[in-house]
Amino acid sequence: MKNNISSAFVLGLFLLLGFSSLGYQLADSAIKFKEYERTVTVKGLSEREYEADIVIWPIQFTQASNEIGDLYTSIEKSTQNIQIFLEKKGINKKDITITSPSITDKSAQRYGNQAKAEFRYTAIQTVTIYSKNINSVRNVMGSLSELGKQGIVFTAGDYRSQTEYLFTRLNEVKPEMIEEATRKAREVAEKFASDSKSSLGKIKKASQGQFSISARDKNNPHIKKIRVVSTVAYYLSD
């Protein structure tokens, strides 16, 4: 009987010591885990400027006539004059695209002003330049008035006639920009850690924002501003 009591006492003592040790270890682990969970989240920006590598320039003009045949003849003549002009200015023929004209018969319209229009037919024609030679195309843009003196009426302000500048080399610049954004984020984190008398640890989480491409300003749409922001969370320790 005494042996059983002694054995139970010893077993209970070991269990007590075991639970005490386990509780201390768990508490110690919880404290360390809580300390390890101290973090700082920072952002790093990379912003660069590059020239566009493709220009899309729609040259749009209008013609009007009461005779459909005369209208098409006039359109063809003006289109040829534009093409000849562009090629003389150094635009490669393969970079020039001519679409079919859009014809409107005003006598067939049953809405709007019922007053008889001066011309029954009106047409909009577009000659589009798609080129990688940005500088040559921009130079030609400044001399388009020479064609205006020939009686060609160009349209402006229409969204379909807006010039586009494209930057297609994003994949080439991505790695360096991501590296720069991440480096700048770490610099901010290190400054924060230093100011708070902490040590910067490993990265807990990182995310890369979307790359954005925009014109540098309205007067230089051919110069593109490329921008990306990286967000990084670091562990902190004392």
C-alpha cells in the first residue's frame, strides 16, 4: 500500500514538474514569437523616363460633294497627295496605311436640322502612319500645313485622330526597376529600424505594384514616365 502511495506521489511530482516546464517553454516561445512578429511595412518607388518606340499618327481629312463619283475622285487625289508628301519627307511607304473612306449621305438622314445641306455627301478619310522612327514622324507633323495649302481640310480634336505614342520595351526595364524599388524600400526600413533602436530582420512579405506608363507632360507625349512601387514588410528585433 505504502509502495503504491509512494509511486503515485513520485508520478505526480514528475507530472507537476513536466507541466511546469512545458508551461514555461510555451510562455517563452509565445514571448519570442510575439517579439519576432514586430514588423515594419515600407514602400519603395522606382521612376524612370524613356522615349516611346512606336508612334501611331492618324491623318484624317474631310471631303464634300453633291456627286458621289466626284467625291471618290477627290478623296483618291487627296490621299495620293498625302502619301507622296509623306514619302518625300522620309516616311517609309510600308509604314503608311490607307483605310476606306466613311461616307455620309445627308439626304438619307431623318433627324437633326431639316434645312437642306450645301453638300449631299460628306466623307472622312484616314491615312495612318505606324512607325518606329519617332523623330522623323514628329518632324513631318510640323510641316503638315503644306498640304493644307493644297486645299486638304484636316480634322482635329476627334479621338480617332489623336496621335499615340507606345512604349513596348517594358519587359526589358522591369528587372532593374523592381530591384531599385526593393532597394529603396529596404533603405527606408533600415532608417526606421535605426531610429527605433531596432534591428532589421528578414522579409515577411513583399508585393509588387502595377507598372504605370504615362506621358511625361502634355507637351512631350513621346517621352514616357514609367513607375512602379514595391511594398515590403520586414521583421524587427531589439
